[in-house]
Amino acid sequence: MATSISSKILAVALAAATALSLTACASGSSGDGDETTIRVGGSPGPYTELFKDGVEPILKEEGYTVDYKDFSDLRQADVALSEGSVDLNVDQHTAYMNVFNDETGSDLINITDIPTAKTKIYSEKYASADDVADGQTVGIPQDGSNQTRAFRLLIKQGWITVKDDADPKLLTVADIKDNPHNLQIQPMDSATIPRALVDLDWAVIPGSIAYSSKVDPGLAVAEEDLSEDLILQAVTTSDKKDTPWAQAVHDAYRSPDFLDYLERNNEDNYWFVPDSLKAQ
């Protein structure tokens, strides 16, 4: 009888220990109970590099470890984020995040604004946007988000107007109302625009693409005015937003050490720094 009772007690104890282990595993940021490891899903562009060079050292001083998993494009990184195989992405703006959430039913949410590289107009042929003339070619991104940014910039320059019923969050060639210079606007893959720059009169290039393609900043003749939905974000899922590591990321982007690093590495005002990050 004593042996039977002891066996039952041991079985209950083992079951309780197993349940406790599973609970701890589910609560950890990295899926194994380790709440000091932050798994970053990186995609091509300057933002993950900025995180590695400027933010990660601050997090390490606070006892965090950062693990990186690289993806070939942002959507893959967001899928991994939504599924829980990574914790953080720092390569997207709110507009992109919202579209992804709407399309997939995900619950991605931003932790903080981060420095953003602006979309600009570049030219190897002309030194000023005032040199625009009849029939010139303009290369613009073909994906919806960046194409809208391009059209906003062309509107700002007075090169085009759009129809009154156009959706300002999703502008297309079909929305153009007036094109006084008869510009030949050519949508193309963002990554190919820098290579086509020599053949174009003007090229509208997103900041991340200009960075990765090493486009000469001196060729820029105009830049966008960033709306709030186009400022880059550090993004996680809603269940992780209030974790200690998420707060640490939020604070790191506002720390004097990071702002000093950014000031030392902001040649040609490449980075737009949101007011929310600036020292008070």
C-alpha cells in the first residue's frame, strides 16, 4: 500500500512539474522560457543594421541577448513575427503593418517610432527639380505603398495632380488628373530603379533601397514630407507589447547613447529622426 501511495504522489508531482515547465515555456519571448533573448526578424535595408549598430549594444548592457533571423523580404519577416518564431521587426512603417494585419488577420503592433530614411527624387542628368521638362522619364516603385509615396512626392513638386476621388493612401497611375510636363511615369521594381538611374531623367527611390544600392546622396534633388503612417516602427505582436524586453527596446531608441550614435552617423541628414525620440 505504501508503495502504491508513493507512486501516486510521485506521478502527481511529475505532472505538476511538467505543467509548470510548459507554462514557463509559453511565456518566454523566445519560446523556451528565456525572457532575456530577443529574436529579431530582419529584412533587407538599413533599419536592421541601425538596430545592430546603435540599439543592440544598449540592450546588451541591460542583460539582453539579440538573435537575428534574416528574411529575403519584409512580408516573410512579418509572417514569422505573426506566427511567433521571431519577436521583433524594425523594417516597416505603420501603413505597411496595417495592410498586413488586414490581409492576414494578424495582430502586429508598434512599440516605438524609429529613425526613417526618406524617399527622394534622384537624377544623374539634372542638378535641380526645376529642370523638369516636357516628355522626361520618371521611374517610380511599382508596389502600392512606395508608389503612393512617389506620387505624393510628385504632387509636392507640382509635377502632377490627382483626381478628387483618389484614395490618398493608395495612389496609382490611373489616379493622375494633370500631368503638365507630359512626364513618362514608369512604375518598376524598387530594387531595379537605382540601376536604371542612368537611363532615366528622374528616379523616385525609397530610402532603404537608396541605402542598400549605395546611391550617391548628392544626386537627390527633392525629398518627401513624411506623414505619420510612413514613419518606421519597431513592431511586435500585441501579446508581447508590454513585456520588459519591449520596454527596453522602446527606451533604447530614446537613450542618449543611441541619439549620440545617430548624430555621429547621420551624414547628409540621411535619417529623419521623429520628435518622439528626441531628448526632452
